Amino acid sequence: MPVTALTGKLKASGARIAEYHGAGTASRFDDLPSEFAALTSDCGIFDLGWRAKLLLTGADCQKWLNGMVTNNVRDLAVGRGIYNFLLNAQGHILGDMYLYNRGDHFLLDTDVSQAAKMRELLEHFIIMDDVEIRDAMDRLTAVGILGPHSRQVLAAAGVASPTNEPLQVQDSVWGGAGITVAATEHGGLEIWCAHEHAPKLWDALVAAGAIPVGTEALEMWRIANGIPQYGQDIRERDLPQETGQMHALNFSKGCYVGQEIVERIRSRGAVHRHFTGFQTEGPAPAPGTKLQANGKDVGEITSVAALPTGRTVALGYVRKEAGSPGTVITSGDTKVRISDLPFAEEPALKL
């Protein structure tokens, strides 16, 4: 199991270490409800070494990438990022990623668990193109912060941050080291830095008020905010429109691998099932549990979180004919209510 640039430091501080999306990092520091509260009402800090970074260069890189992924890379401005799927010819999702235009190269950000496969798939399509893909995991890592006080903490630590516009990046110098701060889609901030600077950066942010949190709290926050995770909620058998992640798709950019299927679904105006939230009354169903209505399977659970508030929420898929938000279906003897995402009854979850 690969470890991150911060794993040793976090383990020495008493954190539990476990694998998360392909890398060993802190799963919990102390009290899970307190760590979750840091992400929702204060400022939580976490290791992002489980996110892999690939660098793509070459004269044909931007045009070639635009023909590989589902979103519009062709018109992506320098200093901006965009969320994408990588599909096969049948339109099924082989992986997800963020792509950032860094001027002289593109940076591909994905889970460590996806990185090797994604690189192999992309390199398979480099024929006569001037494109090179390099792994930057051995020198580039990231620290994340999330919560309503994140920007105050960053400022107190002397780190300049970009505007509130999602997926904008800003380069700066901190403590004599070059860093990049990226605003995420979901209200957080990522600080990309060389491995050797990560421990010092972590200490500075904690001293400025950030509260260490592990991946268990991150998972709870992710599920409560209705954010699907590739490999858990988004699988290779799923089609892009079924996942509800329409911000990963562009319908006017031209051809790319799997585009014909995506366009066919769009032109017909419907998918048979869709990604949604669920609230349960009774024992929490495990991921993979089938959901029923009128004696028939109509959906499945993919992620579950028992929140500190006492509520249990879940993510998954349901067939459209099973009902709209508010409809009650079942998982065995457990009642499951279809819910909009994010879970509106939890205002504290919204940043």
C-alpha cells in the first residue's frame, strides 16, 4: 500500500492509518463527530496524498485531450480546471478526473487507485500525437481544508488564495516554497506542494486554527453532501447521465470517445434510473443492498453514512418509475425515503 508524504507524521501524532482510494493515510484522529463538525462549521484539514497527479505535455496536448474526455478542454483557460469522465466506446465510465490548464502543461488529478489504469488507457490513444504523460506523485502532493472558516485559516497562515470561483488555481510562494492553491467544486481549498514542504505547511495551518480530520469524516461529509465517488457510487457499468453529474459533460465540443452514446441518451431525453439520495428509517442498509417497490427491485444503495445528528443517509440509484423525492420504498423491513441531494434537512451541511 503506497503511503503519502504525510502518513508518517500523522501516524506519529496518533492518527489511525488505513487505505483510502489506493494510499495509506489518516482515517481518524480522535472523535469522529468532532472531526465532522470541523468540516461543517469550522475548518478541517486533511491529507490529500491519496490524490494522484499526472502531467500532460506536448504541442497536441489540448486538442488530443479534448477528444478523449467528456468536457470542453479545448476552451479551458489557463489557471482553470474542469471535471471530466473518461468513457469507453459504449459510453460506460472508466474513470473520473479533474483537468487543470497550467499554461505549459495540463495537470490531471484523480484518485491513486485510478491513476495507473487511467494513464494506460490514455496512452493507448496516443498514436502520432505530440503528447507525453508523466507521473508527478513522487514529488507533488496536496493538503486540503474545508469548512466555513477555511479562508480565514489560510490567510492566518500567510497563504494567498484564489477567488471563490470553483476550480480556479493560483500560484504563490509560501515559506520560500512554490505552492498552488486550488478552489474546489464543493467549497474547499487544496494546497499543492512538493513532498518536502507538506509537513511544514500542515503545522502552519493547524497553528492557524485548522482541525485535523481523517478520511472517515471526509466520507461522512461526502455522502451527506450527495457527492458520488468513483469506484463506490460511479462504476464502469454506469452511464454518464445516470450519475446526475451533468457538469462533467459538454454537448457542443465535438467528438470524443463514447460521445455517440452520450448524445443518443441526450436526444432521447431520458435514462431509466438516476443517482439520488435516500433517508432510512430503521437499520442502515449496507452498500450493495437492493431496494424494492411493489415486490420488485427498483434501486440499490451505494454509500451510507450514520450522521452525528442521529440521521442515516445514503446514496444510490433508483428507477424513475419508482417515484420522486418523498416516495417511500423498502429495503427488506427498512423504510427508505427517496431524497433530493444534498440533503436539504441538514442546513449545517451546506457551505
